[in-house]
Amino acid sequence: MTNRRTKALYYALLSYPMRINGQIYRRFRQKSDRIRVHLGCGQKNYITGWVNVDANFLSAKIDLWANLEHGLPFRDSSVERFYSFHVIEHFPDAFLPAHFREMYRALAPGGAIRVGGPNIDNACLKLLQNDPKWFDDFPDARSSVGGRFANMLFCRNEHLTALTKSYLEELASAAGFRGLHFCAPVKESAYFDDTVLRFEYEDDFAFPHSILLEAQKP
């Protein structure tokens, strides 16, 4: 896991080139047809036929190199679907309202989002139930329920916000989204098929480790 100091240096050095690259894509390279966008694809989760976006050009497999904190490099009402899984929790909490507004802006009417990350509602429940087995021991091998809860919540300070049902509802509603509903990872969706769902993972569908919100632009 790359430490935050190294990441901060990376973004400081390459912030301006990423911004320029995003502007070039938006003005000159984006197709006229509506597109489907995968935000934060990383190294292994490339979705064929989608526009896969990531800030890491060194190891990630991407179609578009861009920093999401600069705004989304897509034209107004030009995107059919946005998908991100275990991505937005890595951004500063204050950034998320603008990110949801940007997704709303870029979506065409009737377009939809599927956004999710660590399920902190269920993590709190399992903490209170004193159930350490529900938690993973990543990134640090800890045996206590409190230590494992801290792993999930902070992930060595890689996680910068806590995703809960009420907070995601607040973010999406404030941006203008309607038809909000929460889906089980891997299994459920109103707008997305196995092209996307196969990249998700879950081993406890009674108390999922991931929370996933879907919503639509009217």
C-alpha cells in the first residue's frame, strides 16, 4: 500500500497535467454518443466498452487519466451510467457533495449511478455485537473487534470519509438524484448488469461489508 506522503507528492507533481488531459478529453476526444463511465478502475477492474478513469497511469489499466477532484471531464448530459466501487471513501469528505453534483451534471436525463464502498452502518452494528469474525484483518493483522473496526474505518488513513446509508442519501438527494435505493453487492441492480456486478465481492449478504447506492437523474 503506497503511503500518503508518496501519493501527495504524486498528485502535487502531476495535478496540472491531469487537469489538462481531462480538459482535452472533454473538448476533443469524447465521443458524441452517450458513454458509460467507470470511476476509479484501478489495476484489475477494467470494464470493456466503458470509459475507465483513474489518476494512476503507472499501474492502472485506464482509458482516461484524470483526477476526480478536478471535476469530471465529461460534457453536460453526455453520460448514460456512472459506476464506482470502493473509490469515493478515499476522497476528502468535503469533496463528496461536489462529486455527486458533477455526476448529476454529466448524466443524461434518465441516466443512473451505482456508487459504493465500506458499509459503516454494518461495521458499527458488528462492533456493538462484539463480532470480530465479520471484519477482515486488512490492512493490519488485528484480533480485537475494535482493531478490526479501525482497519475498516481508517485503512491506515487511506479512507477519508465514512459511508453510511443516511449520508449517501443526503449526498445524492442534495445533488438532485431521485429513485434512491440500496442494492446487495454482486446480486442486485435496477440499472446495471453482470458486466459491472462481476467486479464486486461479498461473503455476507445478510450483513454486507459494502454499501451500494443506485439513483437516477430525472
